[in-house]
Amino acid sequence: MKLRLILGDQLSPTLSSLADVDANDDIILMCEVREEATYVKHHKKKIAFVFSAMRHFASTLSEQGLKVTYVKYDDPQNAGSLLGEVKRALALHDVAEVIVTSPGEFRLQEDMSCWAVKLGLPVTIREDDRFLCSAEEFAAWAKGRKQLRMEYFYREMRRKYSILMNHGEPVGGQWNYDAENRKPPASGLDIPDTFRAKPDAITNDVMELVATHFPDHFGDLSPFHYAVTRDQALVALNQFIEKRLTHFGDYQDAMIQYEPWMYHSHIALYLNCGLLTPLECIERAENAYHKGLAPLNAVEGFIRQILGWREYVRGIYWLKMPEYKSENFLSAQRALPDFYWTADTQMNCLRQCVSETKQNAYAHHIQRLMVLGNFALLAGIDPDAVNDWYMLVYADAYEWVELPNVSGMVLFADGGQLASKPYAASGAYINKMSNYCGGCKYKVSAKNGPTACPFNYLYWDFIARNEGKLRGNPRMGFMYKTLDRMGEEKREAIKDDTRRFFNALEQNEKV
Ligand code: FAD
Ligand code: DLZ
Ligand code: SF4
């Protein structure tokens, strides 16, 4: 008999650990355990989502005639850890081998590599083949390259899977249509609502459990409307393709007050736990283009996120771990401000993005990058604290995707292995791409003084403070030329404003 362990982000019928399952003999083990639910104190909605999706997946497997042992969180016998639960199952059954698909996080992979010794029987860790590029293939692509740029990786993937290709050339003649994808928000946009599933009895049970056992975790548990089965996730995907994909490209970088969903797909949480596969999402978008239902800039932009960015950041993660986790190129050390938890700030952009994160366990990419991340970068917040926050607050967060986005894309903590320059921006960028500034106590047009937008002086303080490390970056040349032209008075004003702002933060004053 074989014991097949399935983790909370492995909810795919095609999972490698299930490939040769013997319905008459093998046992499938799934368990809700304290260790996984609390190694970071995940958002309440994320725990509810993962547990409910796990329970639904387990009942689908049972309906197919497989023998499933499902351990609920509040089972009095629950050992609290994956290894503990495997041991408990081994004591009850005559198991010859444990089979598991390779986990998505380094810490768990390290742990599992010792299980055979700890358990005294063979533990087979199979490749997770739900990704479009294996870790080995990525390492081969990376070998000998000075710079690992996503764009070149993405082109290889387009060729490999023949996506948006026409006789070896990219459809439309260009690989990338990003230049058409940076429209500021227009007024009067009619943005379709996101997919909303009605919680069923399983989800209601799980929500009660989360309210009881995780009361001090961040975030709002209700309303809960995420898909928790593959069928529901497919409906959510179709709804995106039909109603929002057309404008995905145009407004990909736009932010509108009280519009948390915009034209994004809201499928990362389903992709990352296995309810959807990357290729089916890509193919549905490509079909929409061929049927004339969505323009090329939107379809190519969406496909690039999944076929390009998603696979690329995973490749970087496995290539660079474990060193990547402790990188701090800019020696950033500031504590994470309280308003990342409370949303209690006068900076409207941050207030809006934190509030939406708290409500939905979701924020779209540009909110994560250019508001929440940009502030953390400019303020020099410790990468460990920022990574912990991002891992904890989003329903789609797993370290393989969260860490390269935060340490690489946002904080430049990896010194430029992922991004060629820091994504630092002043308030002007946020003002151009959102309508947040109109409702802000600060003036985005003011550069200095107590009423000036803090992003404005923090931006220049960031440039000046990190001169030793960034001046040599060819893409930062223009910034340093501008800094060089600044008079002494202006530089002093920036320093004074920054000092005043950080003092207020340290005194726990509302900033
Ligand atoms: P859409 O905007 O509709 O994009 C479609 C899909 O493309 C996403 O579902 C996702 O699977 C993929 N994708 C898009 N951008 C990226 C990216 N940069 N890296 C990897 N995949 C991408 N994504 C996560 O899945 N988990 C995370 O923990 C996570 N943390 C992030 C932290 C920061 C600081 C930043 C800047 C980005 C992070 N991202 C993360 C990437 C991206 O922001 C989310 O995938 C996206 O916002 C999810 O919403 P969506 O499904 O509506 O995506
Ligand atoms: C995210 C998560 C949570 C909250 N809880 C569980 C759990 O109780 N049991 C489980 O098997 N998996 C859970 N997961 C997903 C794991 O954390 C995930 O498999 C690892 O982080 C590896 O990616
Ligand atoms: Fe954010 Fe500055 Fe605009 Fe206020 S003025 S919303 S702080 S960018």
C-alpha cells in the first residue's frame, strides 16, 4: 500500500503524486495542520479558501472511488504538522512507500528531504509538472547568461508552446504590446464585478472554524465569495475572458478608488492552489483573440503574465534559494509601519490599498507594486518584514511567487537579479495612474513641506540615500543627473521633510 500525501496547494486532478494511484489499495492523505496555517499568520480569508478548497477536492476524490483520509483542523487527534499526520497514518496502515508531489516552498522541500530517514521507509518526491517550465529547464536557460531578463525567457516560452505564434514569428509582428497597456483610468468606466460564489455548507463550516481558531489573524473573513472547486474556478475564468479581458491591457496599470477588481482576472489564488492550470488560462485567452473577442494588446499582456512572469519568478526562486531569502542589497532596516495592518494613514493611496487587502486578501498588481511596494522601497523597510507582510495578506501568496516579486521586483533587495532598476516612483506616477490623490490630505503637486505628498520627498531621499549603490546603474543615470542639478536648499528641504516624516512614524503619529 502507498500513502499519497496531497498538500493544500496541490488540488489538481492531474497531480503527479496521483498519476498511478491504485483505488483498491492506496490511501490519500490530506490534512489541515497548525504548522501550515500559522508559519505565517495567513489572512483569515486565505485559510478559509484553502481549507474549503481542500475539503471539496477530497470529496471529489472520494466520489471517484479513491480512499481518502482527511484530517480536519479541529480533530482532537490532529498532530499539528504534515510529518506528524503522516506518522499517524503510518501507524494505522501497512504502508510501503510515501509519495508526494514536490512542495512549492523551499522550507518544506528541505524538511521533506529528511522524511525517509525520520520515517524509516521510502519517501518519493515527484516533480510538480503543473508548471510550464521545470526548475532544470530554467537553470539551463539561465546558465551562462549575464542577465536573466523576463522578456527573453518569455519569448522562448512562446516558441516552446506555440502561443500567439505565426510561422515562427509573433502574431502581430511584436512580442510585447506593453506600450499600449499603460492607460490612466478613464472616468465613467463600467467595470464588471468579480466572480462571486455563494458559500455552501462546507465553506460555512470552514468559516466558523477559522473564526474560532484564528481570531487574531489579519483580515476580514466575510463576505467570502471565492471559488472553492475547479468547476467554480472555471466559471470565474470564463467570466474574466468574456467580460474583462478586452480591457485588461488598457487598464492593467490603472487604479480607481473603491474599484478593487478593475479588469484583472482574480485567478492567481486558483492557479496557485491547482484549481486551474496555466495552459488552460492561456489557451482560453488566445482563443478569445482568434475569435475576435479581445484585442491583441490585452491578450498578449495577459498571456505574458502567466507564461512569462509567473514561470520566470518561479524559475528565479528555485535557482536562487536559499540565499535569495536573506538578500538586502540596499541594507534596508526600518520597521514596517503599523498602517500596513490598520490602514490608519492620511496617505489615501495606501489607506485604500491596505483596506482592500484587508477586505479581500487581494490587491491587483499595480497596487502591490507601485503603492504598497513603492512606499516600502522608498522608506527603506526591512525586506524580511515586507516579505512576511506580503506572504501573510494575500490569498494567492506562496513563497515561490511572493519572494521574487517582493525582494526582486519591489525592493531591489537582490541587487538587480530580477529587475534592471528599482521601481521607485514619486507621487506623480500614482496621480497619473489613479484617482487616489483627489481624496488625499496631502498635495501631490507639492514637493516639500508638511502638506506635500510624502512619496515626493521620500523618492529623492531614496535616490540620495542609496547613491553609493545605485549611481552606477545605467538606467538610473537620468535620476542622478537631476539630483546633481539640485541646489543645496532643495536637498536640505528633502532631508528635513524625510526626517520629520520618519520621526512622526517612529512616534506612532498618524502620517
Ligand atoms: P492578473 O493581473 O489578472 O494577471 C493574470 C495572472 O498572471 C495572475 O493570476 C498571476 O498568476 C500571473 N501574474 C501576473 N503578474 C505576475 C507576477 N509578477 N508574478 C507571478 N505571476 C504573475 N502573485 C501571486 O500569485 N502570489 C503572490 O504572492 C504575489 N505577490 C506579489 C507581491 C508583489 C509585491 C507584487 C508586485 C506582485 C505579486 N504577485 C503575486 C504578482 C501579481 O501581483 C499577482 O499575481 C496578481 O496581482 C494576482 O491577481 P490577478 O489574478 O487578478 O492577476
Ligand atoms: C496555505 C496552506 C494552509 C493555510 N494550510 C494548509 C494545511 O493545513 N495543509 C496543507 O497541506 N497545506 C496548507 N497550505 C498550503 C501549504 O502551505 C503549501 O502546500 C506549502 O506552502 C507549499 O507550497
Ligand atoms: Fe498617495 Fe501622495 Fe496621492 Fe496622497 S497625494 S494619494 S500620498 S500619491
